[in-house]
Amino acid sequence: MTRRTWNETAIEAELLANSAELGRFPKRAELTARGVGGLWSAMQRNGGIDAWRARVLAASKPGVVAATTHDDIARRAYFLAQERGGDPMDNWLAAEQELRAA
């Protein structure tokens, strides 16, 4: 079996596809049955199940904008710092602007 690398983009794509097929947020057992059991653990490591559930809900309702949490901004600022280095405050502000504009 091939190991998958779960980044936020891969998590979101797989989660949205499974949610669309089921018509709701998938359960852990359903993900395992579909061959993507590692997705549940990846969601826990990358913001938590509740945060991903909120993202799926927001994506399913086009007119509704999900609230950006402090943790979302911190996570994006961390990845920006890894990508480009620089001043932490600049990365934080860039992450906040990027996430709130989306």
C-alpha cells in the first residue's frame, strides 16, 4: 500500500470529494472503508476535526463565509515562515490578510 502525504490541499480535496459523495461530513469508519483512513488522523494533526467540519460546511454553502480562527492564521503564518523566512509579524499579517480575503 502506498503511503500518502497529507498536506492541507490534499486533505481538503479528498475531504470535499468524500463529503460530496456522502452528502455530509464523513465518519472515520467511512473514510477507512473508502481507503483513506489516514485522512482522519491528518485532519486531527492539521487543525482538528471540528475545524475541517466547519470548512466543509462553508464550502457546501457558497454564500456563507467561515470565520477565520486564530489557529488558522497561526498555521498559515508558520508555513509562510517556512517558505520564505523573514519577520514573524510580517508573516502573521500576510497570513491574516490572505485568509480573511479568501
